[in-house]
Amino acid sequence: MTHVKICGIRNASDAEYVNEFKPEYAGFVFAGGSRRMIPPKKA
């Protein structure tokens, strides 16, 4: 079985869009140095 993960969510509109596709996993980038990085409180 294939599982889908969408990563790099940065704001509420990204999350709403991702939820339309109902992936098994979704994620945020907390690692520094990435242009997609967001602070945990924002997530």
C-alpha cells in the first residue's frame, strides 16, 4: 500500500489545501536553514 506525505506546510491556507487531498501524513519543517522552516508555535 502506498502512503502519501505532504510536508512543508507554512500557513493555514496551505493546511486547508492539503486537507482537501487527505494524505496519510502532513508535516511542518522545524529545521533551521530551510526556507520552509516555521517556529513550533506557529505550527
